[in-house]
Amino acid sequence: MKASFVRKLALGACILASTLGLAGPASAADPRGVNANSGTVGIVSGGVEGTYVRIAADLASVLDDGDTLRVMPMLGKGSVQNLKDIVLLKGIDVGIVQSDVLAYAKRERLLPNLDRRIKYIAKLYNEELHILAGPDVTRIEDLAGRKVNVDVQGSGTSMTASLVFDMLGIKVEPQANDQALALEKLRKGEIAAMAYVAGKPTRLFRDLKAGDGLHFLSIPMSAALLDTYLPSRLSNADYDGLIAPGEQVDTVAVGAVMAVYGWERDLERHRKVARFVDAFFSKFDEFLKPPRHPKWKEVNLAADVPGWTRFEPAEQWLRQASAAKEPQTAAARKEEFRTFVEQRGVPPQQAEKLFEQFLLWQARSPQ
């Protein structure tokens, strides 16, 4: 019996080691196992209804070559948790997070030495803050003292919603349901509104119609908001069932960032992610073609993210591309600024505030 117990214990240890990735490499008789793992990059994204998971799926579809690079998308639980997962979990090299999560994590002292451990490959696109309300709510100020769902604890929506409501001076009663459940509660009148940070158009609201009695609330612009977020708009082109033709809903947007663990240069994990970076930048034009997500068209690979440090292989790739770029004419420069403004849904009167940001965006663009 004692020998049987020892055998069972040993078997359990082997299973645990395999689960945690502690077992040794595949044997010489099975080299495929070694090759597959040496080219695998794990990417933690978002929930099934969000934009992150579709972006991660596009990365796998375009970059997987079946030999030297294998991209493994994983569902995530929001920006704060994704940041923790990049630092703490085996098998996760890259994560998609909101740009304001790093400052939040530092403020809350969630993890030590984040400046050294977390870098970024590229800013991807802007995500809009959607505030969907019931029929008895006409202005965002009406949410004071009311139940508003802000997604699960630790999510990017929860973080951004708390910051925005605080900047607006509106104290709501936050609820922490997942977004699908929140939508059902909103339909039943159990909550007054729900906040959701996602790239427009988000699948969660795709099938909603005006007859459902739900509508988006405008977010009034303020100096405090514009110091942290970009102005944006929701339109009929984004949600034809909720917004009438010719109408727009003002909101704010936060950047989505492809974050990466800051592996040291002499480690194999660094070399593996560097191969991912080279493939991503080199094949970027493929992400602009159907059936890829329309948010890819907003991406400028060279855009800086304030407060973040770029992963060295990405910085090196951009420097080389910039050195090879031909000078632009004044007319082309003006047209590029127009594109920059239109992509972000910026009202003409606010465009001048973004001109300095555009100068940096245009000067460093490798395309």
C-alpha cells in the first residue's frame, strides 16, 4: 500500500509539473514538441464580446506560419488583470491593455518594478467609453446616486469609469456585473445605466434597436477629461439601431496598448517576442484588409504612449523604418493630419489641440 501511495504521489507530481510547464523539453524522438514551444507567443486579450479578443484572433490568423511563430490568443479579465498576468503567469508574453492601466497600477502599488518589467510594442487604436442608459435617463448628470454597472472588479472599464465619473463630479452607485448580465439588468430596469470601454462598434450592442428603449449618453468635454483622454463620437455608422442618421453622441476614448514583458536580451523569451515584433510590423498591411477588424485602420505603429517605455526590438525596427522613409510634401502632410483627426472623431474646433500630438505621430510614422 505504501508503494502504491508513493507511485500515486509521483504520478500527481508529474501531472502538476506538466500543468505548470515545469516538465523538461520533448525528447529527441519528438522534436515537434520542442519546435512548437520555441515559437509560441501567448497573448492575453479580453472577454468574448469585446474588441481585444478579435484583435488577438487577427494576430493569430495573420502571423501564424506553422513553424517559427505560433500565436496563442487567450481570453482575459480586463486591463488590470491582464497586466498582472503578463508579469506573473507562465506562457503569457503579450497582453492587450488600456493605456491608463500602467499609471493606475503604479498609483495602487499593485506590482513592484513595473517600469522595468512592463514595456509596450505599439499603441493599437482608441477605445470608446460607451454609457448606455435606460429610458428614464436623459443626461449623464441624471446618474448621480443611481446604479451604474462598471464591469467586473479589476476590469479596464471599471478603472476608466471611476476616473471619468470622478472628473465629472458625478457619484454613482457602481455595480460589478459582467457586461452581458448588465445588459439584461438594464433592459429590466434593475440598473440605470452601464459603462463599457470597447472599440466601436462593439458586438455587445450590435443588435440593439431604438425600440428597446435604450440609448447612449453624451459625455460633456472638460479640461480634466482632455488632459487624460481623447474626444470621440458615436454615430449611426457605428450603431444604426440606436443612433439616428445624422446624429452623434460625444464621448471619450482611451488608447489600447500591446504590452509585453520586458525580457532581458540574452533570454530566449526575448528573442521569441522579438520575432513576433518583426513579423507584426513587417506584415502590418495585411491587417488593413478584410476580414480584419476595422480598428486596425486606426493604428499608427510609431505612436508614442505617455508614461510607457517601448520594447527595444520594436523601437529598433521603427528607427530603421524611419531612416528609410522619404520626406513628405506639405500637401501630403496636411492630408495625413486630416486623416488623423477623422479617425479619432475629433470635432473641428478641437482639432488644433491635437496638432502637436499629430506632429509627433507624423514625424515618427514608418509608413
